[in-house]
Amino acid sequence: MDPATAPAADDASTAPAPPAPARKARPIELSGSFRHDGHRLCYTEYGSGDRVVVLMHGIMLTRRMHAPLARRLAGAGFRVVTLDLLGHGDSDRPTQSWRYSMPAFGEQAVALLDHLEVPDAVIGGTSLGANVALEVGAAAPSRARGLVVEMPVLDNAIVAGLLTFAPLLFAARFLPSTVRGVALAAHLVPQGNQWVDVVRDTLSQEPAPMAALLHGVLFGRIAPPKSVRSAIATPALVIGHEGDPIHPFGDAGSLAEDLPRAEFVQARSPVELRLDPQRLTAAIRDFAFRCYPG
């Protein structure tokens, strides 16, 4: 066949392939620490920007529990900071019970904002961390753009809380070898799974600081009283669920009624945000966006 009359080659076969879509970079994660009231407190930052969310953990847990939520919020454009409160995680663990209280934990959250030079933020947490967020809303309302309160612990939880944590306090005070034995066993568990690591962290306790922490929390002020809560004008997202005596549904519901600007979301279970997080993560994300208009 005459080359001049041969059919033209298919342009698509010789054209360069279109570039692959750019892969979205994972938000940066940085760990840091600062000193407050003579003690070292540790935190991790996820993402960057001016829209800041602070997340705090439950009692005897660590900031690691909020890593998945922090990454999702950072992916949505927030700068998220998870904090180890005093006596938890990598932060210092003094052995004096008077150092542990909800108001003191609230001061630590505000000190974190001071250290980061952040004027205000959405302050949130789970269980203990939820109550600490309320303390910030009560004591330093100008520092809180919004409150995310998951599984708050109020009056209805006192008896269940004592039944759950009093034996741990007794063991830490009078049977310290049992606490050390559990911690030793926990260190034998391989790391690498998010929630296995969280449980491992929780079980890795030293008796004296554990006893001081539980004593200070159990026999101190659990949450701001109703008269104070009803004066917190900060927007709040309250998340509660049924079937958990330590975090009663009634406490979450009554708190949502107490707070003048509260929204209430019912979780399907205590672990929905951990194991099936899409719905609650979206609720938290959208609430945080509303706290930063524009």
C-alpha cells in the first residue's frame, strides 16, 4: 500500500496519557509539649489554619483515642489539637490528688490555647473531656467558639461512676502490685492497631498517680452546677446515647436543655463515633464550621 494513501494512525494511540489526579496530601501531624503550673503537658496537632478544634479524652485514656476524628476534621480544613490532660498519656503524672480536678483540667485546656497563641477554639471532648469542655465554657467563655460535649457525666452517673472506679482506686491504693501486673501484661501486647493501642495505653498505669487521679476526680466537682450551666451562652453540640450507666442518656438530654444554645444528637451506641464514625463525624464537622462563619 502506498504510504501516502495509508489510513492515518489513531491520534488517541499516540497522544500522551492524561496525568493522574493529584493525590490529596495527608494533613501534617506534629507532637509538642508545654509547661503549665510546673508540669509538662503533651499534645498533637493535625492540619493547620485558623479554624481550631481542641479534643480531650476520657478518664484514664489518652489523646490517642481522638486521632481518627482529628484526622477527619483536619482533612476537612481544621487545625485539630488533641491534649493529654495531667495524669494521662505522655503528660506528667503527679501523685498529689489535689492537683486533679475538673476546674484544673479546664485551666490546662486554656493554657494550651495560650501556648499555641490561639485566641479561641471549638473545645470538645468525651466523658471526662466533655466535662472539661463545660468547665472552659463556664470559666473562660471568650476562649470557646463552641463546645462539643460527647457523653457528659452529670448527677445521674455518680453512683455508677463510684461503683466502676472505686475498686480501681482501692486497688491502686492498697494493692499496687495488681496495677503494676496489669501494666506489665499490657506492654506485652503488640502495637499497631488504633484501638488495641488505646486499650494498651489505658492499662499502662502506675499505682500512685492513678490513685491520685481517681481520688481527685471522684471526690471533686464532677461538672459545673446547673445554675452555672444554664448561663453558658456558647453554642454547644451535645452527643448522648442510651444503655450506658456511666454516661446516662438522661444526663446528656438534661444538659442539652440546660445550655441555652445547645443542639442535641443521639448516638446509636457508645462506640458509634469510634466504629461507625461517618454520621457523628459529619455532625461535629458541620457544627465546627458553623462556629466559624465565613
